[in-house]
Amino acid sequence: MGFFNFFNQNNQPPEKPSLAAEELKQAEEKYEAGDYQAALQALEEGFHKDIENQELYKLATDCLNALGGQDEADLFRKALMAFENWEVFKEIGSHFYYTGHYYLARPFLHKALDMNPESVEAAHDLAVCYARRFQIEKAIEVLDKVNVAEYFWAYWFFARLMLLNATPDKALPYILEMEKYAAEYADDPNWTTAALKVKELREFHTRLGQLPNPNKESIREWHFVQYGGIILDLFDLAEDYVAGGRYVALMGTESSIKAIIIKLQKALEVLDLHVKRVVAMPNQQSEVIGRVIAKLLGLSFAPYAEGRSTEGCLVVAANTSDFNGMGEIAHTLPNQLLFALNHDWLAGSHMVPDIVGMMTQSFYWPWSPEDGRKVEYKIPNENEPDEPQAPRDIPTIVQAILETEPENKELDMSLYLTHKAYLQAGGTYRSEYRYNFMIESPVVGSFFGR
């Protein structure tokens, strides 16, 4: 061996430290302390900084095993065994996409696409991850690089993104093409769901034609355009306008709840909507809200019963999620209205109510859901230990709401009066079906989590 060969071998440039070195160190410390969840949180950021660092995968496997997540641990173990196979990264990314961990899914899906740029399914999943964190243009950019025609749901979602980007002319050719196939396969039961989703896009496109330039800082306008829905109460303080009119965390009071119900009463009057009975989903909060509404409207009340017709009824839920699984009310009936007092804007749901009281990420009822105890919000005082309060029954809570003085009752119905014909709440062109709520929106906002 020559002198210069020996010199070169022993003077190789040092290996560059991983960009995720700090996150890995934090994760190792948390793991050694037995705080496996905190370790995973550090690893999450580490994967974003250096998806190639296999030490991150090894520690993720150990953390997940310690937490009892063997199936997820196997995904990382499988990746370590086949690090040159793009599909293992697609599998991890798609898993976290399907479980709603959109931020965590992204680096794995990016890695899969780097290795296989033609994977339409990986691109679809990555685009959804961006869109559900309100990055519509980034989602379009991802799908624009693949042949979306190879995968129906990528094709469909690309058209939806064009609508969310307020470019209906770009979306229209995709919608027309899908409508052609829907007509051709109208008798094919395998096409039923897809045909329904194509119809949803057409209705979205139609409402966008009525309001061509929705304000991207107004969830009221975009909720109408996307779903034909009404929002009664908005968080619109100029100095705290963090989510386009949506709330992040909100402590409910009997006064604020009554104010929203009075706004509902006013909305029904302004839109000339009439119902003959109030029915409520079978849980404590929904029954409380339903009974208060029935009292204020002077209508009869009944609990919701599956199989019993709700034609002509105002169907009430405390939270939109209370409607999940109630397939029969996804189909609209004459003079039937769906109302949810609270709608979680960071959680998908099986259907969109015709009217929602407000949108929040976290809403705290002024009584606990378990037993009706009233929650008192006060500064803790160690000299005055908390004493358990007697539970209140539903009639007592209802009466307390009826007797309280409501907060702000102002209601702006101008948007809905202008476009009354296109509302799900009794509009001439209301859809015969209530579509599922999808998180993606061009209206950005601050929220807890990633």
C-alpha cells in the first residue's frame, strides 16, 4: 500500500451529524426516564428533520413496544429490514394518515414518493395530510406531479382541491369526466359511493358559482360553499381572529348555550322554516339542548328512536359526532332539519348538520357528561378544598338554562338570505343527501396539536 493511499484512508472527512441528533438525544432521555409518549413526540420531529436516520426507527420500535403498540412497532421494524423498499415508508405514512396523525405521516410519504415518484396512492395520502392542515396549495402541488387518472380517489380529491382553491373552471373538466362514468355505471352497485361523491362535487361547484370569491378568512362563507351549511355563532374578535371565525377551546356556560339556541330560533323565523316537533339524540347533552329548544319554540319533544320517521322534525345533537352512525338521517326528508350545537372542526364526521351553533376544537359543557354535575371554574385554594357537588338531573339543568340571561344574541343572516335557495336548511336546491364533513378547508387557523 502506497503512502498516499494510507494517508487518504485515515483522513476521510468525518461523517456529518444527523440533523435529528438533538431530537434523538431528547427521545433517548425520555425513553430512559420511562416517558415513552414524550420520547415519541421528540422522534416525530426527528423524522421530519432526518428520515434516513435508522436510530430513530429503532427507538420508535422500542417506545411503541413499551406502550403496547406492537402493530405500529412492526411497521418500523419492517422498515429497518427493508430500508431500500419504498413501500415500507408508504405503509408507515398511510397508517398515520388513516389514524389522523397527519403531521407524522408526511415525512414517510415524502420518502416513499422520493423513491417512487409515480405512486399515485402515496401522493393522494400526502395531499390529504396537507389539506387537512389547511395547506391547499401544497396539496395541489403534490398531486400535480402524478397521473391522478390512475386512481379514482386521487382524481376526485384533485378536483375537490381545485374547488377549495376557488378555481371552479379548473375543477369542472374533472367533474364532467367523472359524471360521464357515473352515468355509464349507474346500475353498478360498486359505483354507488363514488357516484354520490361526484354529485357532492357538482353541488360544491354550483354553490361556488353563487359565491365566486369566498373570503379565505371566513369559515361562514366557506362552510356555506362547501356544504350549504349555516353557522350561528362565530368567534370574530378582530384582535383574536385565529381560526377564521372558529373557536379553538371554549368553556361553555348556560348563558352562552341559551344565546345560541335563541339565534337558532331567530334563524328559523328569518328563513321561514317550520318544524312540528323536536327530537334529540340519546345522550344527556343532546336531550338537554333538545328540551330547551322545544320549550322556547313551543313544540313537543321526543328522544330520537331509530326507525321512527323524523319528517317535519328538528333533529338535535349536542355535538355533530352524535349523529355518527345514524345512516337514516343522512337522507333528507321534507321539512326535516338537523342541528348540532357544537361542531368539532378538526374531526371528520359522518354527516354535516344543516345548522350548527358554533365550531370549536374543544368545547367544555357547563355540566360534566357523566352525571350532570355543574362545573365551577374558580382559582384553586388549598385552604378551601373542593367539595363534590350533588348531581343535577336533566330537568334541573334545562330549567337553569331557560332562566338564565343569554349572552350576545346578535345574528347576521345576510349571507344565508342572499343564497337561501342553496341552503341545506330548506333550500330549493338542497341536496337529497347530507355528505360527510371533511376537515380540509382553505380557511387556516390556529389549533392544538399538529
